[in-house]
Amino acid sequence: MEFHQPVLLKETIENLKIKKNGKYIDGTVGGGGHSEAILKLNGNILGIDCDPEALDYAREHLSAACPFPDKSRELDVSWLLARGNFKDIDKIAKENNFDKVDGILLDLGVSSYQLETPERGFSFNNDSILDMRMDPDLKVTAKDLINILNKDELEKLFKKFAQEKLARRLAETIVDARRLNPIKSGLELAEIILKVKPRRGKIHPATQIFQALRMAVNDELNNLNEFLPKALQLLKTGGRLAIISFHSGEDRIVKQFLRQQEEKGIIKKIFKKPISPSFAEVRNNPRSRSAKLRVAEKV
Ligand SMILES: C[S@@+](CC[C@H](N)C(=O)[O-])C[C@H]1O[C@@H](n2cnc3c(N)ncnc32)[C@H](O)[C@@H]1O
């Protein structure tokens, strides 16, 4: 299985304007696809991820690209990896001597590896336990949420993160179904969702509900909100921030934050509208379809 195919790779790297020997933080290093591209342009990398399995893979991947201190590939730069949550980017950067940097990248959401590894419990296609924690040290899983939240709380979650019109009926159907036995697997939950939202097009009707659960388990919008002001603090003048989001709630947070900071004269946006993947990229990697890239420069 390929670990992850980096999304909007060329567009992101071009717009980060990588400087030779500059310092860059990849807050979601995942399989290291974006980080590798930065290294190859002679940028130094601090890669952060909350998932130790991602870090193991990234370590191997980046070692192959840049077996520091081997200079045989004429790379004169280094990389290091840190386990943590990007909401703590200020502390992680300081601990690793990356406290004034030339660029910061976030490529939000899950990797293909996480999504496709049954034991991680992200998928609606198998009977593994619903889990969805990107950081295995988190205490609450998707199975806990789906079985413990009451009807109103489930409805609120589906409305907030999935803008789901049938949120009330879905919440009722879930609460009815779990009266007999707790809902354990992605497959069981997907079957319950299909009772309310029958299959129509290519996209599985459970997709958005699963994404909503995942966002709640990992507290994704709050992480992003905490990250943004800290990231700006770390950037040098002329440093760039690039964020790839996959969810309208995430993109709204980034858009509003950048607008406010531009009004205060702290950043300038590199382009007004976000960049989306080309038709060719979406055809080649359907998971990129909802990606949006926003980039800003500290002034
Ligand atoms: C879409 S993948 C990144 C893929 C990467 N750009 C590549 O090219 O391989 C997102 C990664 O971010 C990690 N992640 C998500 N939220 C995080 C957070 N708040 N803090 C740290 N890592 C996070 C996930 O564990 C996952 O490995």
C-alpha cells in the first residue's frame, strides 16, 4: 500500500518559495511527501506528527531522500521529526531550535495509510472497531462517541461538522440501533447510515458523517484555531504559511484568520481565492477533490 500521495504538491512547494538552507516546519509530516520536496530544494525540515506510525514511515522515507549527514546527493541540509500536536507548534519549535522559520505547512486531515489500515478504524468498509484517533494516546474513540453521545449531541455533531440535513433522523436511528447492542465497527455504522441515506452517486452516503466523527474525535477545528496565531509568531518577515484543508469548516477558519491578519497589516495573502487541484490531479487521486490551498506571507 502506498502510504500517502501528497496533494497539491507542486503548487504548495512553489508558493512556499523555498530558500536554500532556510528552516521549514511541516506540521503534518505524514508520509513525508511534502517534506521530501522541501529537502530536495535544500530547505531544513522539522516534521511534526501526532501519529507514531506516520513518523516511523516518514523517518524511512526521508532517510532515503536525505541520509543526513551523507552529502552524496549534494544536499547540505538536515531534517528532524517530533511527535506532537501542531496546536503546540510554539513549544515543539522551541525545543528543536526552529523558533524563527522561513515557512510552515499544514496538510490537514488523515493520510491514506490511516484511512486504509483497518485496525485504525477510520473506514466504513470493514468490521474493525471504530477508532479514528490519529494520536493513539487520545482517550476517546469514535466508538465511544457514537455509543455515548445522546440524540441531541449526535444531531449537533452531524450538523456542525457535516452540515447534514438529515441529522435528526440519523441521530434517532443510531440511538435506536444501539439500544440492543453497542455499535462497534465502521461497517455496522455505515449500514445504519444507509437506512436513512440510501446510496445514490459514487460517493458513499456515510462519507461526511465519518469525517464529522473523525473531526470530533481528534478535535480538529480547535487544533487549527490554536495553531494559526502561534504559527504566525514563528515566521520570519517574508516567511510563508501554506495550509491545505479538506473541509469547509477548516477552510473558513483559515480564510477568516488570514483576512483579519491582512487587515491588521501582519500578512499579505499570496492569492485571493484558494488553489484547488487540477482535473488531472483529481482523476489521478480522487481524495484530493476537496483540497484547498491558501498561502500567506508575513510582512
Ligand atoms: C494528510 S496527512 C499529511 C500527508 C503529508 N503531507 C505527505 O505528503 O505525506 C496528515 C497527517 O497529519 C497528522 N495530523 C493530523 N492532525 C494533526 C495534529 N493536530 N497534530 C499533528 N499531526 C496531525 C496525521 O496523523 C497525518 O499523518
